[in-house]
Amino acid sequence: MIRKLVSAMMLALTMTFVVPAHADDPVAIGIANRALTIANGTASAVAGSAAAAASAATNAATSATNAAGSATNAASSATAAASSAAIAQAGAASFVPAKNKFNAVGTKLANAQIRDDNGQIQTNAAFTGSVYTDYQPISPSTAYASNNGANVKLSWYDVNKTWISNVNISSAASVTSPSNAAFVRFGVDNSINAATLQIEPGTVATAYEAYHVVLSSAALPTIGTSNLASGAVTIPNTAFFTPGKNKFDASQPYTATAQLNGSGQISVNAAFAGVVYNTYFPALANTSYIANAASNVTIAWYNSAFAYISAGSSNSGLPIISPAGAAYYRIGLPNSLDRSNFQFEIGSVVTYFEPYAAVIGNGPTAAQINAALRWAANDLSLPRKEYLLKGVENNLYHRTLQRRWSSDLFSTRMTGTVGGATILSRDRYSRLTPTATGSATLTATLYDGELDPVVIKSTLAIVTDPATPTNATNVMMIGDSFLDIGVIMKTVVQTIPNVTLVGTRKVTNIQGTTWSGQDLRFEGRSGATLAYLFTAIKSPSSGVGASGFSPFIQPTSTYNFIGNTNSWKTAAAQTPGASFVASLFSAAQTFRGGFSSSTGYPATPQTNDLLWDDSQNGFYYWNGSAWTAVTLDTTTWTFNFAKYLSVWGVTAPNIVYVAMGVNDFQSAAPRDVAGNTGPVVQSRNLFAGWHTSGGTGYMDQLIASVQAYNANIKIGILVPSVLSADMSNVVGRFTRSMNAAMWEARKQVISTWDSASWEAQNVYVVDCGRAIDPTFGYTTSTVANDNLPFAQYADSPALNDNKILDSIHPSAGGFTQYGVALAAFLQAVR
């Protein structure tokens, strides 16, 4: 659908025609008529050769035979009117010299030189040179270069042919014409081969080109719609249209009972059971082409001057390679072929048929498509690998993969078999429950409203056994409230064996239920962004709240930063596990002997411990016997993974999983009426804080810091979850705008870190968001009378509507799906 709409849109654009450079031009009649006018007006007054004008008009007319047969007559008339010695350069202002400004066949005076004191031509039998007396037009204040090592004298004249000055030029240097120069005469020594001498604009001599004249741009005819017959300009004759995927236009004229002979010409014979298309179709050199026909198709290749190069055939799906220098092709087809369904395309594999369509340039740009059909733009975002578990229901929800998550114009289907099971693709999701381990390609196809495939992407599904391997593995999870809630971590340790979660924080209360299993330690902070982990030192007045500081950020000095007093006072006043917030602060009871609920200082500090005292608004460090004020520049602090492990006594992990992004990107706003940037652009701009080409982004620094401690630690970067909750939510969040921002962040993470080269450095992307059910994976509540058309309708029955309570955080069931996907990744790389 998009292709057809774009084609229709482009063909409807208003066009301004220009004269293309090649000879096969539909406006050649105008050029020929112009040449005729020049010839008739100047034939009786000037001398010289008319060969250039007549040849140009004849060639132009010959190449324009499809447009009109009258061009040949025009050229003939020009030749007759001009006679055999019609137009000298000086008398035809419409003609100008091409690159080479020196006319070797011009009027020459032998044994002569140009005087340097007055520019007069002086003859003497002793002079070993000649003066070319024709006044050749040149440009003022322009550099000129020579291709000859010996001196050539240039004599400059103004527009009235009054002498200005002389100058010598050789290949060793260039000269610049005077500011009032309009003409030049040349003095050439007999030692110089005038037949190969070139004087050209520029400072460096280039390849020799024989002197010839061309029509000036001012002499070209003005072509408007009133000058053109309807249908006179066809698509192959334009420079601004190029074919789409199918390079063959069946509507072009052809010759019946014909074939292409050995010299690329069209041969006609009643015995030939085929046709040859007369049109020269544009082609690329050294490129693989393929036809969708089983019968022989003959292709003849031509260069940019329409000179024949070679021919070949494409049949039975076999590709044909265009030769070097190929710029055009002609095609011969058998009568048995249905030409209306014939396709000739670039590539080595036949793809689905697409009717011939012309596009502007090399195709519509992204800006053109977005301007006309932004509402229909779509895409799929899939990482290179999706990690699945054997014997478990693994789901990939299409709304997370698909850019137009809320559009009914598109649908996604997935195909493939892996782990002994074939994927089941339904409207909302694709499901796979493998019975064995293994890996295989899954293909996702996005279809438009006419069920044409518009995007096809694939991923390698890797299925592992949740029971093996069993090697002891320490996992650190760094994230936001998705981790704080605890269901993800609980699911991981319940799904795969011998995994120990490490970090400074511990969840003991999971959605109102006390957890009695292994310590669920982690580094999750509700409301945190990735930037927070690099900047949070003092207690904020709002935002992340009691989290208060980042344990990863440390001063570059010998001080060991252990937080701020307000955070520790809040934590110490709670009973572990008594509340959701307090359960996150296990370190308040165990780290440095616990902290005072009145001061926020540790009971048993260590030398060089550093605190920010919120009541004193300053830093204090333990000097071994007392807390002492110290002034520090916080701009020099860094994310220091090695120091984090040492200061906090955290067991070194084998795998670090970074689950950030929700707070970083989801708040990007839709475009406003003033045209300010929308959520996609805002999200892309925000991603610059995560990654830069110079490696200064926050995620860049996090990866570098972990690997500086131990390059063998595997780092999994969450592909940010596309917040798929419904627009029907209690608080009225504009979730489609949030989804747009999060999908763009997903795409950016995949394009940045999802590669074999990053994986070789132990950096992976992990697509856990694809596993959250956007329809049933969120907590809902019945809202009474929410669907009433008017609140005061007393006679209307009560209408209750289910609304999503939390459009950001999934329910326990949604988080469990996420946890299974994470467990599959950990099991695959441990």
C-alpha cells in the first residue's frame, strides 16, 4: 500500500523540465530549431565551418526520432542555410568553446609575434612562431592553465577588442585573466605541437580535449508545458525519474518479429517469435540483475553514449551481470512471455512481482515519505538473537516489535521451527514451546493493509534447557523500579539453578508477600535513570526519593563515598522487610555496623569513609578518629565499578545485567501545534546521553568501567521495554506517545550494541520486553460509570469499564514473563 501511495504521489508532483546531458533527448527538436535560427541569421555575414552546428543538430534530431521526425529536417535546413563555411565562433554568440580554449585550426599568421608594448602583431621572416589571430572568448578574473612546457603567449583584450596586456604561460604555472578581459589571442612557438596544445580554465592541466564549441546555456531553448505535446516526454527520457524495483516498463514501444543482433541492433524477420523494446532502459555497471521468467530473455548492454558493449541472457532464475561501463540496456522477450507480469530487477534472487513504477531520483527520501505518509510509516525491531527456554511457553508480542503498535493497517506474522516446535503466530503474539534445545532462524514479516509484505526481518532463536548448565553464577542486576518490585528476580532464581544475585540492596517484600528464599540482592532504584547512577550524591528533594545516592559513583581521590545522611536516617528508622521502601535498605542494618536514625552516620566507620551531611550541607570524612569537613569537586567523580565492589564489599559478578530505560525515555512528549519535536526525535536525542561515537555516553562508561575491572564479565543490556499498556488507563497517560519514545530507544540500543563485534567483547542485548503481554500483563480495575456518555443521565444504566491501574509497571504475571526471558539469556551465556 505504501509503495502504491508513494508512486501516485510522486507522479502527481509539478515538474520543471531541464535539458539532460545525453543525446537521446525528447527536447532535441527545440535545440535543432534553435540551431536553424542561428544559421539562417548569420550565414551571410560570417565565415568558418558549420560542421559543428550541423552535426549537433543532426545528432540531436536523430536521437529524438521517437519524439518527432521533424528534427532531421531542421538539421538539414540548418546545414543548407549555413552552406559549407557558415558560422565562425566570433559571429555566433550562442556557441562557446568547450574546455580547450585554443583553436588549432583557427586563422594563423606565420613568422609572427605579439608585441609586449602595444599588443600589435609583428611579422618577420626570422620569427620562429605563429600568431593565431582569431579573438577567442574567455572569462575575466579566471585562472588558466597550459598542458605544454614551453611558453605560450596570451594577449588579453576587452569587450571592444582593445588590447589590455600580454602574459606567458607554461605547464609549470597558471595565469589569471585581467578583470576586464573578454577575448584572447595566442602566440605559439614552432617547437610547440599546436595540434595537442590545450589552454583551459583552472590551475592544473587536465587530460587533452580537442577544441570544439558547444551551445551556451543562454542559447538553449526555454521549454515549458506549452512547448510540449502531450506525452512527448516519457519516463526513460528524463533525468529525475528512476525505476523502482522492477526495471522493465511493459508500456514502452517495441518492435515485433524482432531480435537483438550481434551488434546490439534490432533485426526484424517474420520468422522471429519475439519482440525487442526500442527504449534504452537505465542500468548500473557491474551489477547483478535477474528476471522472473523461465524463458530466454536477451539483454543488450550499452554505455553512456549508447554504444553497444555486449549481450547476454537471463533465464530460469539465473542472474546476469552487467558489464563495466554499462549505462543502458535494451531487452528482447519471446512472444510466449506474459510481459505484463514480467520483472527485471537488481539482485541474484527473484522476489515477489511489483509493477513498474517510477520514483524521483533514486527513490523517495525518508523526509518525502514522512511528509506525505507519516501516519503509515512502519518497521519491525528485532535483535540478532532471541533467548528461549525449553519446556516453557515463550511469547513474542507483536506490539512491542512493531513500530505502528496501535495501527490496524498492519499485521505481523512470524514463521520458523526451533527446538522441535513450529512457532504459532496469532494476531497479538507468536508463541513457541520448544521440546528440545537448539537454534534456528525465526522470520518476522510485517504486512500492510493489502497483505503485501513491507518489512521482513529475522532473528536467531536460541533454546536452552532451564535445568542445565548448573555452574555457580553470580548475577548483578542494575535497574529501576522494574527490579525494585522483585518479581523478575524471584522468577530468575526459581527458573534456573545455582544463580546468586549480588548487590547492596535486598528485596524481602514482594508485592505484599514476604520472600523467604535466597537473598534477592540487586542495584535497583525506583525512578532512576542511567544518568542518575553517574550523578547522584546528595539526597534529592524529589524524584528517586529515599534511594538518595548512587553507590557506583566515587571520587577520584582515596576517599570512599558511602552515601548521604538523609538517606541513611530514612533507612535506619525502618524495620527490615516491614515496608516496601525499607526492605531495599538492607545495608542500613549490616553495612559499617548499621546507621544512626538520628544522624545518618555509621556506627563503625572506616578510615577515609566519606559522607555528604545534609544538615551541614557539606562532605565529611573519617580520619581514623573523627569526622572532618572536607571540600570536594564533585565534577571529578566517576562511575568506578572496581571501587564500588571494594567499598561496599559486594561479591564480584560473572554477569552484569543493565535494565534501564523506562525513566530515561518514556516521558518524551508528542509533537505540539507549534511543530516542536515529537517523542521519536526526543527519544533519539536522549539516547545521545547513553552513547556517543567518542565513548563518553553513560552506557559507554558503564561498559568500560566493568570491563576495566574484568573483561570476562558478560554484560547484558536490556532492549528497553516498549510500554505496551493500553490507552485505557486510570491516570490518563498518553501511552501511545510513551510507546513511540520507547520503541525508538529499543531501535537505538539494537543498532548500537547488537553486533558480533560487541558480543566478542562480552556485550549482549537482551530482549525481555518482547515477553510482556500488553493486553493481559497489567493490573486492571473496574471503574464504575466510566462509559456513561453523560454523568447526569439518571436513566442510564451503570456501565463499568476495566482500566489499567499502572500503565508503566506490569502485573505479577507480566513481570514473570519478563523474568523467564531474562532467565533464558542468563542460561545461554553463563
